Amino acid sequence: MDAARLKQSWSLVAAHGDQVPLYFYSTLFLAHPETRQMFPTNMAGQRDRLVAALGHVVSHVDQVDQLVGFLRDLGADHRKFAVRAEHYPAVGEALLATLRHFCGEAWTDELAADWTAAYGLVAQVMTDGAQAAESQSPPWWVAEVLSHEQRTFDVAVLTVRPQYLLPFRPGQSIGVSHPAVRSWRYYSPANAPRSDGTVELHVRAAPGGVVSSRLVYGCAAGDQIHLASPVGERLTLWQAGSSDLLLLAAGTGWAPVKALVEQVAAEGSGRRVDLYVGARSRTEFYDSEAIDKLAATHPWLRVSYVAGSDPQRPGEMVRLADRVLADGDWRSRHVYVCGSDEMVGDSVAALTAAGYQPGQLHHEGFGKHWYGPSWRTVAEGTEVIR
């Protein structure tokens, strides 16, 4: 398997842009129509993920140790899509047909052998990962919706109870799906693990988001949803040791931060924690009652609300990071930033410019919120065969 030859051929294929995944999925579904039911109705986002996934695998094909761990985890996760070992040959067949089509005259017997070997490695490692995971966790958990609270027009807070314990750490994300849709979205629980096993989810309905819209507008107490194994380490507290914390949260980015505050309370470590909660306007502080209760209960927690717009100052916008930097020098603390990509990007840039070091700034990777945090960082999309 010639890594350089694989990378060169992939660059030729990737240059064709959206035509590549369109050709691949058309080939797959025509030759194996039974695979269509494994995919969402709207394939727009899925096409981007395929190209990103292949690009990641090819770029790391000469770093097998790093790639194997990634693929084993990916194979284990794909169990929630009902992917089985017998599906991999169909995908490999469609992939080789796609590569041959777009390589054109550059396609050779040697290149075909390289890609066959590369895909064989991917399929085998993912299959092994799925089989190993069978003894550790189910493909997904069925959970009952115990309560559904519509906090704003587009934000709902759900409390759900899995049929049996779903282990996770504060700051991780878990997959969430509704039986009526064939898509998954990752959300961070808004609580530290509870003795009763319940999980609190904060969901904002995204434009065109089939999962989020269903959870916000089409879900009620008594319904059942599906949950998948937790992923991600970037927002967990182990990286901060015993340091004091500065927490920045905006919108539903408050959810993982709330879980971190609950963890600090449970561990009784004596950390000092300063929490800044931002929103576009004062009416969007959808969980202020819980925030105020936490602040009143724990003297080590100080809370500041930052509204981006002030009716008294029309046209003037306040950025969360600017308020934080104006309030003090926090460079002795570990900083956790949670919110939209725009908010996180602006905040990290402002803090870095002010002298904060990368090792003390913790946030999820940037990119579309289609997968968990560690996956967004490692590769901008990793679903190989979903």
C-alpha cells in the first residue's frame, strides 16, 4: 500500500467537490437499495461528512497507530446506525467505483490495489471495534422523557431516564435521536451523574435540524428517545487538575458548564469558580432560576450575566470575552468556553490575544455540531459509512 500514491489520487478525486459524494451514494443505493434506510432522508450534511472522513483517513494512512484507535472508536459508534459487518463490502464496492470514475486515466491496477488494501484495513478495524464494544455497552439506550419544559420559543429542557444506567463524565456529549428520524445529534448533559440515572438535556431548535426540532416541538413527557455512548474529553475537568476555574457559557452552551459546576460541588475541592453567562438579550437567559440557585447555595461560585444587547443602549453590543477581560486578570485559572462556534472562536481569540495560554483554554473543536467534541477536533467529520 503506497501512502503517497493514495494521497495523490485522493487530491485528484477531492477536487471534484460535491460530485464525489453524490456519485458515491447514488452508486451505493442503486447497487444496494437496502442500505438507503440506514441514512437520513436529507443527505446534504451526510455528503460533507463522507468527503471529510475519507480525507482524514487518507491523510493519516501512514500513521497507522493513530488511525487504528480512531477507527476502532468509530466502528463501535456506528453500531447505533445498525451497521453490520456485511455492509462493509457494499460500501467498499461503491467507494472503488467512485474513485475509479473521478481518477479517470490516472486509475491503474496498482492504485486499485492500494485503495482495496486501505479500505480493507478501515473495514477490519471498524468491525473489530464494533465487536469489542458489544461486551461493554449497547448500540444505544432507550430513554423515557420524564419532563419537557419549553423555556423559550426555540429552547426546551428535557429530563430523560435511560432504561438502565448510561455512564458519562461532566463535559462529555451523548448521542441523541428520536425514533421518528434517522439522524443523531450530540448534546452535553446539563448535570453531573445522578443516583437515579436521569439526564437533563438543553436543546435549541436549529434551522433545518430534524433531531433538535423534534425534541423541542414534537416531544412530550412519556415519549421515548434513543441515547448513544458518551464521547469527548476536551471539556472534562481532569485537564484542570485542582485549579480554580473561569467558565464562559452562552446559549445552550450553559448545559455542559452546569454539569461542571455540579461536579465541583460534588467533589468538595474548594475551587473558586467564576461563571459568566451570556445571551443576546436578557429574555434569553432561559435557565436563570437554576443558575441563581447554584450561586446562592455555593459560596465559592460567583455568577455574572452578560446580555449582548441593552435596550438602554441601542446598537451597542457587548461581547462576553470583553466583559470577562475587563473584570480582571484570570490567567492563573483554567478557562472553559462553551457556546456557538462564533462565540467560542471570538472568546478564544480574545483570551489568546490577552496572554492566555492554549493549555489553559478548554473548548470543543470548531465545526458543524453533527458529532461529539473529540471527533469535531480530530477530524472535521468522520462518519465513514453512515
